[in-house]
Amino acid sequence: DDQADLGLSNSNFTASSNSSLSSGEGSESPSNSMEQMGGAGATAIAANISAHHHQSQPSCQESFHGSTSGGLVNLSFWGNTSALAGLPQRQWHFDSDEDDDLNEADWSSNVAAETLGTLTDGEKKRQEIINEIYQTERSHVRTLKLLERLFFHPLLESGLLSQEHLLLLFPSSLVSLRDLHGTFEQKLKQRRLDHNYVVKNAGDLLAGMFDGKSGEELREYAAQFCARQQIALEALKEKRRKDEQLQKLLSKAEAHKACRRLQLKDLLPTVLQRLTKYPLLFENLYKVTLRVVPEDTSEAEAIQKALESSRKILVDVNQAVKTAEDAHKLQNIQRKLDKSTFDKDEFKNLDLTQYRLIHDGSLTMKKNPSIQLHGLLFENMIVLLTKQDDKYSLKYLNATRNMEVNNKPVSPIMSIDSETLVRQEAADKNSFFLIKTKTSQMLELRAPSSSECKT
């Protein structure tokens, strides 16, 4: 059941550095199982996580798929193996972090009055943005540490979640993201100290984080962490509802004041949410820098480079998420698909998971609206599934309600080629005609909205 819910058997998606995230193309080869990576018993797992660094990371696809054998939990890549009992990292000190934040929240309070008086309003605005970048980065690093220490470790020790589910919620890239963002935060902090809290330039630090090798690592680790997160959270929601022990464990962790009244379902998405904020912050800093210090072209260029790279990383990670969720959606549809009508037909072996989904949504036949369809648009074909309750059927479609009219049933699978015409209906912006010129067949389909129709 876990495998069915989590979509772990689908091998048509990877988020490794070798995959094309921007185009959303999946890998056709199955990923390696966890067993090939070497395992450790449930009492000898991941002790020294805090000492773990990027070089021990597995490829991303290895964290998306897993298998269990003989009760072994193969999570050795999380860190050096040791007994879980009495781990020092289980002692959490989030209170001191909060105290530090209070001391550093207002950058101007650390600046001498005479120095502050010499700054223009524009320069003060620039310092506020730099300070916001630092403060929000600090908060993000705290959240990553919190996910690891307050949620991952207790869940790992409890054994309440399967290995596969645990790895979907907390891929090994969590440690890499923590280290990557932590290093960035420390560099920002040191720059503030070096410049007595009036930072002359920060562009080199921003470009260093988001461009080149560091930017590529951020893209890869974030893609791995975010891609199947929503799938894992949906399964966790159902698991919490059924498992009282799991509910108690998570509720206790979420009640910790470091969570600030946020639940695990709110904390995990912060990795993607953080990526959406960088371009906004960098764009504001770029505009203010051009206005306040127009002569410092190198600073502006470095910020612009970071801005462009952060946008590209966000696009790639969003595409990785869409690719994973589409693959999971197709797997669920395939599992519920009735192909009995085509037992002796070319479509009887149709496997939707082998295609890349472009778009999907509800449709009705305008001349026969009682029949609910679910349209699947792929790169080279459109599939019209007849939907009833939670099941899908592959059936021939009749274009009109009047069966006496000479109207040959239309195949539910149409290739998209030179013989296929698509025309939006002029009188109804929610409807479009799907025409096969070779067989002189036409379907008039209606979408829930005009935008959905155009898509």
C-alpha cells in the first residue's frame, strides 16, 4: 500500500544532475535500490549527521526509490553509523539562536550614530535589503536544522514510517542544503562584521552562492528535496489519521516552541518557498544599487548574475516538482485504468507512465455532456479517458447522442500529427473541436474554463 500511495515503483522520473530538469524529461532506466548502497541496522544509523558533508551524497535518484530487506533500514549515507541512543545532536538549543536574532534584527542599532547620520535614505534602504537577505537566510538554516533534529531523528528511531516514506519526506539532500545555506549565512554574517554592519558590497557573495558550482549544487539538492515532497505529505496526512502513535510523536515535535506553531506540513515546503524569495530580494537590491552607487558597476553586475541564476534554479526545481507529480498522477491513473474494451486491440498494453504528461484536466463532450472525460495531453497524443467515480475506462466515444446518425465511434487515443486539427469554437470560448481529417471524425469538447480550454 505504501508503494502504491507513494509511487515508488515508477522509474520514469529522476532528479539527478544528469537529468534535464528544465525540459522535464524523465529517465527511462530504473534507479538503483537502497540495498546496492550498503545498509545498516535500525540500531546503527546516522549518528554523526552534523559532521556529514556533500562528498558523501548519493545521486538524487537513489533517494527517491528504495527497498527493504530483512527489516534493515539502509540510511547509512545520512552519516557515520553509530548507536542512536544518547546522540549528542538530540540536545537542541534553538533558544540561543532566537536570542541572537533579537540582537541582530535591527542592523542600524549596531552602527555608530555619527556613521548612521552620514548615510543617505537610499543607502539605508540598501542596507535594509542586505540585512533582510541575511536574517531570512538565518531563519531558513534554523528551519533546516529543526527538520533534521526535531523530526527526522525521532521518526527514524520510532520506526513508525517505512524507509521509503521517510526518505521521501527527508531526502539525504536535507543535510547538503543545511550545509550549503549554513555556509552562505556565515559568509553574510562575517561580511556584516567586517564592514561594521554597513555592507559596502555583497554581490560577490550572492553570485558565489547561486552561480557556478555552488548554484548547481543548490539546484540539484533542492530538486531532490522538493520533487516528491507533496506526494510524501499527502501520504503522511493519511498515515497520521490512522496511526495514533505517529500522531502523538509529530504533535509533540510540532508543539516545540522552535516550530513557532507550524506543523511539519508547513515546515517542509520552506525549501521551495525560500527559492521563490531570492529573486525578489535580489531584484530589489539590484535596483537600489544602481540608484545609490551607479559607479560601482561590478557590484551591480554580480547582483544581476545572482538574480538571473536564482531565477533559473527556481524554474528548474519547479519543473522537477511538476515532473515528479505528473509521474505519480499517471501511475495512479494507470492503476485505476480499465482496458477491458481493448483486450484484443492495440491499446491493451497501453502504459501511460511511459509518456511525459504535458497537461491534464476534466472534459465533457458538448453533444453528450453526461459522459465525464479526463483528458491527458502528451507530447505526441491525447488520451480521453471515461471517468466514473474513482475509476477510468478506455472506451470508444460517440460524437452525438443520436445513435441513428451515421457516426463511427471515435478512438479515445488520438495521435497529434498533421492529420489532427484543433480549433477553438468561436461562440463558446470553453469549447474546442478535435478533428481527424483522415477519418473525417470530429469531437466537440468542453473544458471547465476558457483558460483551461486554451491550455
